[in-house]
Amino acid sequence: MSAANEIGRFFKQVGVTLGVAVLVLSYPVYVKWGTEILITAAIGCAISTVNVLIGGASAMWAFDKPQPVFLKTVLGGMALRMLGICVIFVALVRLTDYSILALGTSLFMFYLIFQALEIRFLTRRVSGTQSQGE
């Protein structure tokens, strides 16, 4: 499978997961907690979505590079993305009246779900690369 197909497939998996989560969770969150919490949860979801898309794209770019470049890209990128998430989270908490609990919970839940997809994507890519080299 080509690199473009693989990253496209990964982005589709993220999109489907996001779509299912929005369809399943939006109405119950709205009914129980209202519009403000729904918007806050959507912001946390958006931050996590951008994070995983950047992570997948950077890992895909790094696959054809030498191992030191790959590790710097993946591990360094992970550290930079986590720092970015922390900065955005702190800024939103300090500068807005969004619910910290709703923002943090949404951010954390979607981060975990998307990290599972990203790890699955990486392990499939690595195993596919190793079998082609044999």
C-alpha cells in the first residue's frame, strides 16, 4: 500500500471515529449539561483531533528517513504536541469561562481514543515495512 493510501486510510479512521463519537455523544451531552458544555467538549475534541492528524502525518513523513530522524520526528513531535496541548489548555482555562472539567475530560477522552488509532497505524506501518523488506 502506498504512503498516500496509508495516511488517507488513517485520516478516514480518525474521521469515522470522530463522526461516531459526535453522533453518539452530542445529544446526551446537550440534554444533560446544555450548549455551553457541549461547545467546551467540542473544543477539547478539536484539539485532540488536530493533535492526532499532525502526529500521523509527521510519522508518515518520517518513515522513509533514517532511524535517528524518525525517532526525533516521532518522539520530539510527541513532546512538542503535548507542550502545545498544555499551552492551549492553560490559555483556555485562564482566558475563558469554559468548564475546566468538561474541557479536560473531552480532551483526555479523545486523546486516548486517537492515540490508540495512532499506535495502531504506526504498528501496522512498521509491520508492513518489515514484511516488504524480508
